[in-house]
Amino acid sequence: QCIVSTDPERAVTLLHGLASQKRGRATVIAARPRYVAGSTVDVSGQAGVVGRLVDRLRFADEDEALVHALIGDAVVVERAEHAFAALAAGVVVAFVALDGTVISIDSPLLPGKL
């Protein structure tokens, strides 16, 4: 879970509340994080690639940095197998298959529809 916050002190209070009530935990991200343009990975020519996830989303201009901070360079692929092939070819980004499966070398495999 991710808490988007314009007030870091308030976010810390919310996190302490979650912990003290044993209601889970979350990650805090600034509502207006820094964003460096042009940091995307080239996936052209990879089989099964639909495109960059950010290009398939709609959001307000002022939320662009937040969207990039939340999803990074994630790429949409037709099937999980396409993500594994791209990873094997050295493409190091998170992938989201059309069925909702998330594949990333930095985090556990998250299944889509079960």
C-alpha cells in the first residue's frame, strides 16, 4: 500500500496509527516527487511488448512526477512469458501482463486473475 502525502509529518502519524492498531503497513510517497525526464528503457523490438504503462494511463499534468514515481519504467506485455523473455535479454524493468500479472526482478511475482 502507498500513502500519497503532501505533509510528511502527517504521513508518519498515519503510519504509526496503522502500526499501533495492527492494521498493516504502508509506504509513503511525496505527492510531488522529483522527476527526471528521459529515464525510460528502450523495449522496442521485444516480442509481446504492448508499450510503456505510463503511456496507457491518463493523469493530470501536475501528477506526472507522482505517476512516474509510482510505476517507474513499467512495461505492459501481452503475457508473462514475454516479460521473462525480455528479462532474459537484459531488459531490467517491471512488467505488467494484460492479465494483471506483475513481473519484476526486484519484487515477488504478483499473479493477475486467479
